[in-house]
Amino acid sequence: SFASVWPDLRFMPTGGINHSNATDYLRLRSVLAVGGSWMATTVDIEQMNWPGITAAASAAVSLWTDIHG
């Protein structure tokens, strides 16, 4: 809704974003990027699962490149 008031701004939503709905947001012209805890869960951080976090972050980047090239 902010985009209608400020059409030249780009946003980075984070609340409620997950791997399943991130592409819906990334398709919006007003969205530059998304963030979310699905990329670095509390369990992964506590267990120092750096490869898992890296894989999740890479998958998130793939969502962007799949849409925008």
C-alpha cells in the first residue's frame, strides 16, 4: 500500500515472508528484495549449521534470478 503513495521507492519486506511466498513479493515492481528467518532458523544458528544457512540463502537468491534474470 505504501507503493501507491511513493511509486519511486523500492521496499524489502521481511515479516511473514518465507520460501513459499517470496516469489509473490519479488514479482512486485515495488519490491527490491525480501528477507526472512527461513534462511537462518534459530535451530540452524544454534547448531552452527552454516552450510544449511548458505544453502537456504542461495535458494533465496535463485528465486530472484528465476524471476528477474
